[in-house]
Amino acid sequence: MPKGSLKKSAAKTKTVPYDVAEQLRTPEEMAAYLDAWLAEAPDDAAGIARALGDIARAKGMSQVARDAGLSRESLYKALSENGNPSFATVLKVARALGVRLHAEAA
């Protein structure tokens, strides 16, 4: 084959956004994910709220909102990156998700 006649095949890689909610399949995985956030970033309230949001999306946001007694829109807002849920909302969401917050001596 003459030099320069090789066709370069540019393999195109398709990327898709990673969504942790797709990986949270069981109650144990959901609880472990939240527990990791609580252990590794205990001062990151926004991160912990986002973790609750990830779990809520994995379970189904509409169902979690109903179980927590909140509107779906207010749940999305509270658990978004810029959300700042009240502690009462966090407790309602945790109960609706079937997870418990845990305390231990530091």
C-alpha cells in the first residue's frame, strides 16, 4: 500500500453522563451510599442533601415525595445542588427512603 493511502479510522467514543442513581439498586446500596457521605463529608450539608436526592431518584422521586408528604417539585428543589432543606425535611425524606441517620461517638 502506498504511503499516505492508509485511511485513518477515527473511532468515535460516545460518552454519557454518569448518574449514581442508576447504580443504587438495593436498600443496602442506598444506605451504604448515604453512610459514606455522612462518614466522609460530615460537614458537607449540600453534598449530603444531594446524596439523599440521588437515592430519591433511584427509588422514584414521585413516590418518595408522596411518602414524605411533599410535592415532587419541592423535593427536587430541597435536594438539588443549591437546595438547603430543613432538618425536618431531611428526616421526612430519610423516613420515606427507608434509611436511618446514625450517630456514634466521634
